[in-house]
Amino acid sequence: MERLQRVTLFALYQLTLLAGIALLPLALVTRRVGIELPLNRAVTRTKDAYEQVQPN
């Protein structure tokens, strides 16, 4: 079960990174308008969750 959780979180982390890269142009445009997309927060949270389930 723990291995499945690790693999799932790793895949989610990778997909979040991919989404962040794909949405970068949109994020830059919205930032100029004054709206910030929470992409950094999503990447950081999935990374932290993945690191918590890593074996020591």
C-alpha cells in the first residue's frame, strides 16, 4: 500500500510540474493583469507530500 501511495504521489507531482510548464505563458499574462495563478503552491504541496512518504 505504501509503495502504491509513493508511486501515485510521484505521478501526481510530475503531472503538476507538466501543468505548471504548460500554463507558464498563461501565468505570465495573468500576472501582468494582476492575477496570480497558484501553480507554485500546487507544485510545492505535491512535492512535500511525495517527500513525506519517501522511505528513510
